[in-house]
Amino acid sequence: MKRLNVLITRDGLQDQEAALADGFRALGCTVHLERVIHGYQFKSLVTSRQIDLAVQRCYSQNPYSTMLELRREGHKCRFAYWEKGWPRFLRLEDPRRKAYDVCFTACNDGSGVYLPQASADHSHLRENTRYGLTLVGANKISGKPAWGETRPALHKRLRDDLGNPFADGMYNIHSALSPYSKRFAIMANSWASIGIWNLENGVPLRHHEIVSCGTPLFNYPWKELTNLYTPGKHYVEAEALSEAVSYYKEHPEELAAIAEAGHRHFLENHTYVHRARKIITTFERWRHL
């Protein structure tokens, strides 16, 4: 595997970019992690640092025109879009290509590869169970709401059904909670976490984050998740959530075994090193076009 000069950018850096950068470094790449807001900044970084591969998490920034300009000027750098939310033009360009998480764009070669989300390992944060059930998700859910309810409604129903089965009650986490270290510390020290995002295409990183903490994951039956983890072995698949929580409260050894198997599977398949290796493998396939 060739040592690559990699640029990772976003309009605002977060822990995920840093974790992906560590994944590339573990594979021997030189990584430049930069905050880039304007296209001219992106172009300057690519040209001045002789970048082989630029990885862009696609939120508000769309460097497509800058990429084409660089290609016209003879630069050989390839560009990988990482994660959902990639620029709309790609989706419109070929509707048959579903929501690939990684798409290399160079002379519109159309190469793409599906790249699931990932997480860094956070099991070192697990000390003791200070929290009860942690609901992980947002108030407004994009896709099918798990158990047919939004997070506040699910929180209320669990309290109505279970009373307060945990000494410290339940803790809500949503996507705006900052800093990230607080999110992971809460999930790592929860009795269990409940994933309440069931997207129509792709598993959000929150599910990987839960398992990365060594914490049991409860989730509604969802086909997308079964493509990455095995229900009953790596996480608890529960159509009747309150009943499942009550059962595992009485069978803690079974829940601990599921959490351990889920975390081991995560370490073997879903870290940022695995994602970086997949990006590089795809890069090597398409770099000469």
C-alpha cells in the first residue's frame, strides 16, 4: 500500500475528522487535517502540499468546481467524499447511484464505493454504571422513528412503562451535545444505550459510537443495522422495548456477553482504520484513470 499524502478537510473540524486522520496515519499516510471554508483555501492546500488524496466530509462546503479546476490544470489529486450529505449534484447526476458514502471524482469517472460510518474506540472511558438508559438520537428523526416515536415521546413512555428501574434514571443525548468527550463518557458508563435513528439508507455513526464504548445497544428491528451487526449476538433487537429492558435487568450476564461480543466485532470491522484502508484501496483502483 503506497504511502499517501492525505488532506482531510471540513468547514468545521470535529472528533470524527481527527479519528479518520489517525486511521490514515496508522496505515503509514502523511495526513494534513485542516479547516477549509473557501475553495481557494482548498486549492492552495492541494497544490502547495502535493496532496495525493483529499477527503471531504460533505456538509455545507462544495469544492466540486475547485476540484475540476485542479484537474484541468493537471493536478493528479483524487477526491473522496465521505459520509452522507454529499453534494446534491452527484445525486442528480446519476440517480441510480444511491447514497454512496465515498465517491471519487476526477474527470467524472463515476467510481464509487459504499463506506459505512465508523468510530474510534471509547471503551477506556467505561468505569462504572453511573447512568441508566441513555437515549441516543435527535428530537426530529430523519427517516423512520424507532418504535414509532421521537426521543421525548419514547423517553416518556419508558418512564410510564418502567417507572424508574435505575437509581440514576435515564439520560438523553442528542446530536447537539458538546463536547464530544462528554457524550462518550455518558454512553460508556450507561447500563445500556438505545439507538433511535432508523435511517432509510445507511447506519449513523451514533450506533458505532455506542458499541465502541463497550455499552449494550438496544435497537428497533432494522435491516440496515443487520448488515453490519448481528442481532442477538452484537446488540439487542427489541420490537417491544420495555419488555426487553425488563428481561435484561433480570439477566445481566446475557447482556454483558452481548456488549462484549458487539465491542469485539466493532474493533475487528468498524474502526476508522478499516474505513481509511477501504478509501485507500479504492483510491489505488481508480488513481490511474
